[in-house]
Amino acid sequence: SREKTPLGLILHDRGTLEARRVNDEADEGVVVTYVAPGSVSEEKGIGAGDAILEVEGLKVSTTADYQQLCRKFEGKGRALLVLLRKKGGQVTTFVALKERN
């Protein structure tokens, strides 16, 4: 499954052909397959091949999970706290993402 987000990301479920093209080692979360140039996600250092593991402390296993959690928290006027594993699995970090007005 594929998900384009307002934060400038295109995500795919891990294990899909698209996800494996950019990160064939992801074992949890959803895989970022594209980051829009100039987007808030790019500014925060998110790159293709990174995996999103959690949104606001809640586990993300599929793009449907991600979409549901983002809908739950959207419009709150604050940044989303995202747990991210950088491609290669060496760094797991929290990133606060907020849509531009």
C-alpha cells in the first residue's frame, strides 16, 4: 500500500517492491520512499529509505496505521512526534513534524 502525506512524504508498507528498492532491511514500521524537496520532512532530515516506527508513541505497522494516526492528531495545531529509524538501522530518533500554514 502507498500513502502520500501532507508532510511531503510518500510511504509504502515494508516488504513491498517500492519499499524494498530503497530499504530492503526494514523489519518494522513503514518505509519512506520519497521526500518532497523543500518539505518540512526534508528540512528535518528524513530521507528515502528511513522507516517511521511510531506516531505520538503509537506503533505504526502499515501505511493505513500511519494515515489513521495522522488523522487522529491533525488539526491540533501542533507538531507530530514521529519515531524514525534512519536507513541502515543505526539511528533511531524522534522528529517533530508540523504542516506549514
